[in-house]
Amino acid sequence: QRLLTVTVSLASSVDDGFSDEAAPCIGMGDLDWGGYFGIAVAEATAYCFATVAVVLDEEPSEDRAFEFLEQVSGSFDAYFAAHIFSELCRIELQQQHQQGAEEARLGRALQSMCAWTLASVGRRVGYHRFTGSILWEWAGKDAFWAFALVKGVLSIESTGTGYDATFVPMPKEIDNLQSSVLTAVMDFASPSVVLSAETGSDVVPITAWNAVVATHRTELAKAAVMCHIPELLLATVGHMGPAHSPGLARLFVALLQPELAVPDLGPDLGSCFKDAKAASEGLAQELQRLTNSLWQLLADVPAALGNFMPAQFAHDCADLAYFAPPPAAELERFLQCCEPTLADPATLLALCFMASNAGMEPGTSSLVSGLTKLEPEVRCQLGDRVENWRGPVHMAKFVPWAAAIEAVAPTLPSSHESCLDRIEATARKAVSDLTAAVVAAAASRTWPQQNNNDGTGSSLRGMIDGAPSEFCCTIDNRLMLDPVRSPQGHTFERSSLARALTSNGGKCPVSGEPLILDACARDPQLRRRVARWVREQRGPGAERLPKAAAAAAAARPAA
């Protein structure tokens, strides 16, 4: 406990020292070049968390171990959350070879801090029991902080002969930890994670829970885009193997909330519903940017499963094809691997919707051949299956597929035009039901408020998006944790400016004049003011997480 107390106070001690105008700063550039506590404190903290993990391995009392882990979690959340969040962008710059040795060293220390914190929990509960609910509670039910922890662990790269421990240690079971964290994050959008929160009531209306799940997924989608989580998850799954791809597809579909994908819903939508739709569209744009990587992974699944295509995975792929259509080559490869599964009508129909959403014409497709080979009694049920499809559909693209299905269904109850009307009516009813649930639940306040850190402190997203204007980046109006000042006097978050200069050909986002990153000096005084404000907003932290240890304790095996 003493070690932890001293370690988390180091950040304040360094900050206080540099606040003294008489303090000698010459020669300290390597220690405090950027972040609010610098490389030395980050590496000392990483060693502290490594020591805590080793000591806890020897603690015989489960209750004492989890009580102390609660303190670690609260301190980590309060003092380091915002800085680790800002470091996410620097890790991306490092991958693009735009990061210096000092920045890479700080990033490594912050990764180590995330890894040792979650390794302490994983070792206690067992990595096979390290669930999404445990990770969600450990992050204080803050989507941005949860993804910061996830990125801190999953972005650790092997050097080929193991993990580089030149400056900071890493858990020896880092591969196991990363696999467990990947599995946990894929469960973030599931109702079980949302419903793990205590409601204070034994009876909660189903409409209220639907509203909770929708709101929860909206916050996750926003955080995933801002943290660039889709790209990281694709890279991680590509490294770990296609067996994880169905879980990744399921997560993306849940965050996209396909029931919102109905055009021309009109202006009479509540603000929370509009917020959800905007979050879905933002994630869809991110996936469209990554469409090649996404579908290369998904196309490998049938072969990896022995040419077996689970019906739910096929349905998820159909939904994803609506938001981020696969390239023609990957679609063709995907369907070729699926041919042995076309005898299953649920899978076959899902693949027809997938091909339709991707813009593929029926023609002589193997899917049409599969439809004709279905047993007559199964073909009789195709009309009902199509009309009861629950998923987004590009109606104009589906017209030729509806005609193809009508041609092989001997007793289709209606024309394909009527069939399309019923598909659209089903989709609109799903949106109407969800909208009514959100409005009713918001009016009655009959559900637990999510993403507010149990009512105390300030969420990470709240700080990033709601900081005082003098602490906000000129580009995106979000909190700066590594501020730089241009020769014209404009202030930017360094990583945001780097991305902007790359995308616009080296021109200032404000003035349009030529600008290079090296010409923009870091502003240490402004950074220290931001750091103090962050710590004041986050508070002591530990009391915000009363359920994290309980969730971990509940997951451990019974004595």
C-alpha cells in the first residue's frame, strides 16, 4: 500500500517541481518532454504495478487481494486514465514511423502499466474467467477508459523473440493476457455486460433494458471510433487467427445497431436516438476505410471452420455488408468457401442478403443454384423467411434477389414487390419499438444510468469533450494532453495536428498556410494546467469503483 501511495504521488511531485519558475529545467527534456508526468515517472509506475502483481501472487487471502486490487484500480483510473487515453494516438504515430525514441519509450511504459494492472486481475480470477463484465466494471463502466485499457494491452507488439523489456517489464503470460482481453472486449456490447450492473429493483421493464442496451452500445461506438479500436482489433485478430473473427463480426454488428439503418425516418426523433444513429454512421465510415482488412479476415472463417458456416455468423456478415460492402474478390472467395453449407436454408438466405447488400447480381451465382437444390418443403418456407428477415437491406439492390427467390419458391404468398414492402415494414417497426423504449425509459428513469462512474467523478469522455475552451484543440475542440503551439499562435493536440498535416498536404488546419510539425513547439505550461484540471476532475477514483472487485470475486472458482 505504501509503494502504491508513493508511486501515484510521483506525478503530482514532478508537476509541482516544474511549476516552480526557479526549478532547473535544463537537461530535463528526456524526463518531461510531453505528458504530464514524463518517462521517469511512467517507468517507475510500471515497475510498481509489476511489483504489486508479484506480491499479490503470494497473498493467501482472496478478500485482501481483491480489496487491494480495488485500490490499484481506483488510483490507476484517477491519476493515469487521461494520459493513457492521449497516448493512444502516439502509439499510432509510432506505428507510422513518426514517433521519436522518447515518445516510444513513454508509450512502452504506459502499455506496461495497463498490462500489469489487468494481469493482476487475470491471475486472481483465472484468465479463462476474465470476462467482459469484469473488464467493464474495472474500467468504471467508462467506455473511453475501457478502450484505453484494451488498447494499452493489445497494442503491445512482439519483437519476434519475445516482448522487449529493455526499460520496463511485461507479464510473462502476455500472449494469454492479450487473448483474454480480446475475448472480453468482444463481449462489451452484450446485454450480459449491461445487465451486470445493479438496478436497485427486482423488476425492470423490458423496454427499459432495451433502452439501456441501445445507449450502452452508442457510447461504445463513439469510444471505439475515437480510440481507433476497429483497426486495432482487426490487426489483433489477424495475428491471433480467424477463430476470433466471428466474435469480432458480432461486436461490430452490435455497435452498428442495424435496427437504426432505416432511411428517411423523419425529423421527429429524440436527441438520444439521433445520437445513436450518428454513432452508428461514424463507425460505419471507419469500417468502410478498413473494408479490405475486414473482409480478408472474415473470408478466412469458413475454411478455418472446415468449410462450415454458422448461421449467426452469416447473418452478421449480411449486416456488415450493408454498412461496409466487401470488395468483389473477397466476396467471391467468401462465397466459394461457403458452398458446402448452402443446404442450410437459414445460412443460404443470409448469404443472399449479404450478396445483395454488397451489390452482387444473382446471375449464375452458386447461391441461386443452392436455392434450386433445396427440398420442396423448405422452398415453400422461403417467402416467410424473407419477409421476416431482421436486418438492414438495400431495397433496390435486393429486387433481383427477391425475384430469384420467388422463381424457386413454389408457393410464395406474394409478389416480390409486396415482399420488399414487408421487409421494410419490419425494419421500420423495429426502429419504432426501440424509439418508444428509449423515450419511455428516459421519461420514467427506470433504468440504471450508465457511463457515469456510478454517479461520482467525471467520465473520461466528459473530460475529453467538455473541457474549458482554453484547454481544447483548435481542430476538434477536445481536451489537449500534449499541446503544441504553431508559429501563428494556434494551439493543437500534437497527435491531431500530425494527422491533419498528413491528410491535407502539410497545411495549417486554421490558416491554410504551409506548416510542419517540428515548427510547432510543445507548451509545457499549458500542459501542466491541463494536468491539474484533469486530476481535479477525476478525483481520488477508488470510491468510483465499488463493484469491480465484487465482479472479479464472483468470477473466481468456488472454494
